[in-house]
Amino acid sequence: MIQYLIRLVGSVVLITWVVSSLVFLLIHLVPGDPVAVMLGDWASPADEALLRKQLGLDLPIWQQYLHYMGGLLHGDLGQSLFYQQPVSNLIAERFPYTLKLTVMALLIAVLIAFPLGFWAARRAGHWPDYVSMTVSLLGVSIPNFWLGPMLILIFAIGLAWLPVSGAEQPWSWVLPAVTLGTALAAILARMLRASLLEVFHEDFIRTAQAKGLPPRAVFGKHALRNALLPVVTILGLQLGTLLGGAVITEVVFDWPGLGQLLVDSIQRRDYPVVQACILIISVAYITVNGLTEVVYAWLDPRIRLAK
């Protein structure tokens, strides 16, 4: 396990360096000048040159890259060009909102997917199975950029039950969390159904049934645990995506998370903030997938023996 953790940390460091380097280069190749965005169209060339020198944008790209990587090694994400404050402060302010939205969306997805997938597997080939899979198919097919506005029109504007946008009110998280959790629930339900149907035909299930174990013990303890491996894979991948910031959903609901900050910073050509947001997203995605492998080993002892 120690060797595995060392390899995991090494992979995170290597991939983080590659991603941060690629983002730095690509951001600087995108057309647009942050100085022109900050000063406007009527700024004089002298003012633009002075601001560019103050921000360090007059240096060659390789020197800017060395300064950026040197700052990362010391835990310094840089200074925002637009907000004129440390990027780490912006990340610390926005990340809890994204984390809250991710946790609530994940909770909604699990509460929907597990009963739906288990019900469909137990009643495979009958009407509960068809209803469950039809509902999950709709959840997969409906995009977030359409579902979000529809939920706003129905529950926020039409019924006036929930806030339209923002995060100031206590129930502001409900609509964006449902928007994110619905698609994830649909994927998990279909995967859980398929995995359970495969496990139901295994020899150890027939042995448990032959021993006279009650159906709840057979399906809940033996079948479900062995069927969770592919579900954990999907859950880990989707959780990394959610934690990184569901950009479209945060923009639709004006949710003040990393996704919203990333979009605003791209429009303003705020290089340090864009680089930091993508860096945080990448590290979160890599870390969650590493933890998924740890859960694998806990669910299936054969994986522990293989390592």
C-alpha cells in the first residue's frame, strides 16, 4: 500500500506539471490582450506599456513560465490581473461553493440511482425495468444547459418555490444540484442494473440461495458489493468532473464557484486565475480517481492481493 501511495503521489505531481505547463502555453497563445481588456479601448500606448511592465507581461514567455513554476513550488498561485489580489484568496473563496454543489449533487444522484437500478435489476424484463430504464435514458439525454433553464422556469419563476440564481438564500443549491445530479443518477442507475444482472448469474449467488439465505441478504450483501466495482469507476470519474466545477450549470444559475470564476477569467484574459482554476480542477480529478482505486481495493480483496 505504501508503494502504491508513492506511485499515486508521483503520478499526481507529474500530471499536474504537464497540465500546468500546457495551460500556461495555450493561454498565452489565445488571441487577446489582458492589458487592453483592463484599460479599455481609449488607453494610450504609454499607459498600456506601463501596466504591461508592472504585470510582468513584457517579459519573454519563457521567463514568465519560470516565474509561474517557481511560484507554484512555493505555493504561490500568482496575482490576479483583474481582481488585483492573490489568486489563492479567490480560489479559497469560490472552492467551498463548488464543493457544496458537488456533495449535494452526488447525494441526489445516489438517492435516485441506487433504488432505481436495484429495482430495475430485481424486476428485469418487467414493467418496473422498462420504466426505470426509460427514466434513466431521459436523464442521460437531457443536457444541463436545457434542464437548468427549464427548472428555473417551473420551480423558480412559475411556482416561486426556489430562488432563481445565486447562493445567498438557504435553498439556492437545490436547482443546480438537481440539474447536475439528474444526469449522474441516470448513468449510475443504468450501470448498477447491468452490473447486478451480471452478478445475479454468478455461482456464489446460487450458492448463497441454496444455503437458504433470505433474498435481502443475498442481493443486498453479496450481490450489491460485487456489483459496485464498475459503479465506483463511473462514480469516481463523474465526481472528479463535478468537483472540478460544472461550468455550464454554474453559469446558468450564477453559482459563485470555480466554474463561474473560470469563465469570467477567460473572458477577462486573467491568465493567473485561469491557470490556477484549471490546475485545481486537474488535481481534484486526479486525486478523486486515485481514491477510487483505494475503494476498489476495499471492495475486492483480489485487487489488494494483485498489488
